[in-house]
Amino acid sequence: MRLRLVLLVVAISSMVLISFLVPLALVLRTLAADRAVSSASDRAQSLIPWVSTGGARLDSAVAQLNTADPSRPATVFLPGGTVVGLAAPRSAAVRLAAGGRSFSAEARGGQEVLVAVQGLPQGTGTAVIRVFVPNAQLRAGVTRAWLLLSAIGLGLLVLSVVVADQLARSLVRPLRALARVSDRLAAGDLSARAAVVGPLEMRQVSSGLNHLAARIGELLAHERETAADLSHRLRTPLTALRIDAESLQDDFERAQLISDVDSVERMVNEIIRTARRPAGAAGRVACDATQVIGDRAAFWLPLADDQDRTMTVEMVPGPVEVGVSGEDLAACADVLLENVFAHTPEGTAFSVRVSHRAGGGAWVVVSDAGPGFGDPDAARRGRSSAGSTGLGLDIARRIAETSGGSLTVGPSASGGRRHRRGRPAMSRRRPAAADDGWPDDPPPWPSDPPPPWAAVPDQGGHRDHPFV
């Protein structure tokens, strides 16, 4: 913007200077020529008295005049063909002036000033005084004047550029500051405020941005407090549930139910802490995907046994770090596994697998042999065709995207669709004859920074490819 403003001012200034200086330069050239012709005319007028007397005095006066200024030679054409002074051709203009007219005419190499003198002794006719003005005299001082005008024009142009640059700075500086504040707000720093400076329009924009930032902060604070309040209200029914659990006679069931209640209480407390945490306060988080996914698979294994489901769990050896908290990854895994139980018939086999991703992070895949999704856009928030809330897959998607992954849906080796979380939705699969239901190492994503993790939920014959 700054460069464009400067170029605009330069263009306007150039047009103004050209429209002013070019006509002025032409006028100066005309004035110089008129001055030279006027001086030559005065020179010729000075010879009129001597032409009237004639004789030796005329020869002496013409010779003295040419000696004093040889650059403008004078010649007198007398009736009868006599020429006094420097020899010059009797041109058509001289013959025309012999008829009694005085004027100036163009000549080769300059201009000739012709003065007709009548009333000679004995009425012998009309004499013509010719003074030749060369081009150098006609243009004397023009070049210097033009150079002076060019210097003035260039100076004015440089001055306009300096003024335009300062003006552009005064406009661009607040804009850049405003852009930096916008970037801070986009990064989650809701305390950022723009300085209300500059022109009226700029001050209005800055005030509007500050008002918007304050309003966003108020809305987020209200939502955080609302989420915290709602979560806090869950403690009462959880307390009642704990009392009921403690009243159970069976020790195993009592311990199992109390453990489940403890897990729900920890989740509620974490929700309250997360809701009250200021935006952008959290630092870098990470967890071991093999440990978290393994724990969640062990949690769901008893239910799989009760429903006669074959559950396959495959983990790569060693820790696989992903850029998401263990609680979030566990929540995502629960969503994916819960979809298997909720949307496939009992006895449907499924698998849970974790592997390294070539670009960093991990692939987390949940696949089953169910009927598959009927809706290709099942992961959209609020979309549900099986009586659920339609929020589970969206929660998994947002958790993965927060860490740099994504969610895709596609067919698994056993039918249905496959869900994959990651960046670009690309994968390679082995030929059908050798397909074991597990994708090969995916190709590296173009311009892909070390990604955190990706999760892929699976419902009914779908493959979920969460990968980091």
C-alpha cells in the first residue's frame, strides 16, 4: 500500500509538472528568439540615417557595426544592385522588402531581419538593410533555462515523493499495528488491543476491533462459566450414584461401579478446569498413544466379550508420542469404540491398531466388519441416523484437528466405510488379495510439519484412521 501511494503521487506530480514546464519551456524559446530579432531590428534601424546620406559614411558605419558584432552581420542593398557591408545573396525576401516592406524571414542557418529605407537622395528607389541572426543567437540561453526548469521539476518531484512517503507511513503504520493485533486475537490472546490513532477512519476501525475483542472475551467467559456451572451441577447426581454404589452387596460390582463413578468425577473436574482456563493458557501437550489407546481398549474388552465380539489390538513397540493430552486422546478413542458397539450388531468383530506415521506422530485406526455408514457426511456435527446425538464423531474430529490431524471416512477391508483422521485425505492400500485390513504406511503429506496426531472413528463396517 505504501508503494502504491508513492507511485500514485509520483504519477500525479509528473503530469502536473509536465503540463506546466513544457509550455513554459516553449515560451522561453519564443522569448529568446523574439529578443534576438528585436535586437537585430534595432541594429538595422541604427543604419537608416547613414543609408539616407549614402557614400563613404555608409560604408564606414556598416563596417564599424560588423566589426563590433560579427555574429550578426549587416548588409545594405542599394538601388541599382550596389551592396554595402558583408556580401549576402539577394534572396526573394530581400527583393520583396525592396518594395517598401520591413519584416523578418527564415533563412538558411538562422533568420534575416529586413528593413526597407525609402526617401533616398534623388528618389533613386528603396534600399534594404539586412541583418542576419544565426540560430545560436535565436536560442541563446534557452538550453540553460531548460536545464534550470528540469532541475526545478526534478526537485519538486523528489519533494512530492518524500511527502507522499511520509503520508503513506502515517497510514500504513496504524494498519500494520492493527494487523498485528488481529493476529494476536486470532492466536487466542484476547487481551490484545489496537491503539486508536491515525485518521478518523482508522480510529473507527481500531475502536471497532477493540470492541469486537472485548465482546468475544465476554462471550467466551460466559460460555466457560456456563460449562463450568453445568459440570458442577453433575456432582450432585454423581454423589447420589456413589452412595448407591457403596450400598451394593457384591464387592466386585461395588468396586467396579465406584471406579466408574471416580472416572466420571475426574472427567467433570477436568471439564471445569478446562472451562475456567483462559484462552491460550495451555502450553504444549503430548502423551503416549500406545499407552492411552491400550488402556481404553482394555476398558472396552469386557463389553466386547459380553457381546461375543472378536477384538484385535495391535500396538507398535515402544512409546508413540502425539501432540494431544491423554484425556483428549482417551475421549477420542472412547468415541470411536463406542460407535462400534452402538452402530454394529452384537458379534461384529473390530480391531484397534496404533502405528508410527512417517511424518511423525501416529496412526490410530479403529475398524469393524459392520454394515458401514449410509451417510457419507456422518462426521458432521449433529448428523445422526441411529438415534444418537451426532456429536461423538465431531468431538473426535475437533480433537484431532486441534493437534493438526483430520478425520476421513472410507470403506474398511470388511465392508462399510473407513474413517481416517489426518491432514490430506490420502492413503495407500495393498491389493485386495493381500489386504489384511491395515493400511500401508501413508505417503508423506506435502509441506506437512511434524503433525501431532489424527484419530479416525469407525461405525459399522468402517475403518477409522486416526493418525498423528
